Amino acid sequence: MKVGVVTRIFGPDIGGGHVVQLAIIGGIRAIKTSHTFFLLDLGKGISCELGELPIVDLARFGETTEKELLESAIQELGLDVVWFLHPLAECVSVPFIMTVWDLQHRRQPYFPEVSVTGWSWPERERAYRATLPRASRILTGTQAGKNEILHFYGVHADNVKVIPIPAPHDITNQTTLDTAALRARFGLPEKFLLYPAQFWPHKNHINLLLALEELRAKYSLNIALVLTGSDQGNRSHVEEVIQQKQLTHQVHLLGLVCREDLIQLYRCATALIFPTFFGPDNIPPLEAFVLGCPVIASRLSGSEEQLGDAAQLFDPAKPQEIADAIAAVCGPGYRTVRLRNRLIKKGFKLALRRSSPDYVRNVCEILDEFEPVRRCWPTG
């Protein structure tokens, strides 16, 4: 079948969505299949380096709505199916596959970033109610994610497919490690925790800062914390708490760093700390797995599915639990070293099972199953 793959490569200032989409595109390039893929670029973010795959710049169809742009591409290319790599799908005239990253606006509607600012609650709800029941297939990363889709939107279970999101293995080739130069440039100590996250409330920087207080009081552990990411409206609140808790010399605010620097920070870090309230699918733990950085992460619905036993988990609402988890992985002593090494090994093994080509092969199996149905009416 001819499959239009709709991409919207969000910038790194928004989050991990761009990493997932680029990884999947890399997987499409890497496999052989009977299906023909066309990349339909809505975000003007696909570079010519992606090579062999046909890239269709939808802007050439003129200034109009996104749905009309897609329909023009469907007709011109004679597409059988459209696959949206991101949640912003459209009910196009041919069968379409939709991707759902999370439904946190339903689970936790009180966070402003899913209710008031950004993509607001009414906008999210209108979009999902219009597209989820109409989608031919829906892709999600965990069974927990599937259960939420079924519960909130009443979609038929057979139409929702669980495929764990891929780990971005390509990042291992993107930079070389010079720890001394990195630490000197950013003024970092030898040991530090890394938290790469935009400054949204759900990223839970505040309880992490309270956990640093607990670490100091209970374990006499003053490990540095490196925060990277763009300000999405909550950074000033985080900075106020840093000052109130007298953590100014312990917390390093680097802002939005380039991709190469972030990869080096992963490789230098004592551990990734990831206290988000949102899930179950998150990208930074998978990046850490690939780069040999032990993971300390939130225990969320579905997190065990995504992370297995390769991460030290904690309740993100309890600073004491966060502190205990950090101490178990980053404190002194032989047991800590042994746990760190075990997490690194298990994380790398899990990442190997989550390759981008395998993800796309699973999608191709879905396409294979759907092809006998799709052939019953004309293409385009």
C-alpha cells in the first residue's frame, strides 16, 4: 500500500515528540517492506539528510488548512492510508492511523498546561473526540495507555494497538565525550543529577527540590542537580523555591541546551532523575538507557511497562521517596555502586529491545493485516 506518514517535527523547546518522530522516520528508512512510504511534512522540520524516502512539503499545495493540504497530497500520490506520527490527527478521506502519547488532560485536568495554556482542555477534547473514534488504528506505547483510550473514548479494543515507543539509538553516534571540557564550560562538579525537562508544572521540579532538602537532612548528601529545558511559564516559580530552600549553589540552571550538549550531559551524569507526573511514555529514560546513564524515575500508571526493572522508581508526590531513591543510586558505598551498574546493564538491554526498525516492523504488520480490507475500494 501507499502510506503517507504525517510528521510535525516539534522543536526541542517543546519536548520529546521530535525525538520520537525522527527515530520512527529512521526506522522506516532502515527496513524493507512491500509498502511504499511518503513523508508528508507539516512542520517544515525534515531535513534532506533523511535521504531515500520521498519527502512531500505540503506547503507547496498553497496556503490553506492542514486537512486540505493532506487531501491534496492524498489525491496526487494516490495514498491508501495515512499514518500520523503525532497526536494532532485529521479525519482525512482515507483510512488513517493515529498515535496517542498520553491523555493526561483527562487523568490530571488540573495542570494548567493541559487545561488553560498551550493546547487547552477544550481543544484537546475536541480533537480526540473527533479523531479517535474515526481512526482505523490507534497506536500507543503501553497497555495502560490503551486502557485509558478505551475508558475515556469508548474505542473498539481491536482498533488500539500497543507498540512500545522506540529508544533513539542514533544518539550514540552524534557526539564524542569530553567530560573535562563539558564540566568546565558549564561549571559542573564531578557528580550531578540530570533532569532534562521543559519548565511545565507537571514536570514536578518543586518536589524534586524538596527532595534535595531531604537528602541533605537525612543522608548528608549534597549532590548537584542540573536542570535543562525551555521556560514554559513555570521557571520563575522554580527559581523562587531554589532561593527559598538555599539551593542556589547546588542547582545548575542551563536553559535549553543543544542536542550534542544534552547527550554529553547524559554520559557525564551520575544518574537521570525524572520526577514527572505525566506518562506513561517518556523519552528521557530511554535516552538515558541508550547512553549508559542509570535512571531514577516516577512510578506512574504504565511506567513498569515502559521501564521494566531498569529504573529505580518512586512516588513523584513524595519528596522523601524521591530522596530515598536518589540515595540508593547515588549515595556512597558498595551497594550503591552495584545497583548503579545493574540499572545501567538492564537499561541498555531494554533499549536494545526497543529499536526503531522493530517499531516500524510492528506497524507494517498492522498494515499487512489491514491491506485486505483497504483493497476493497479505490486508492486516493
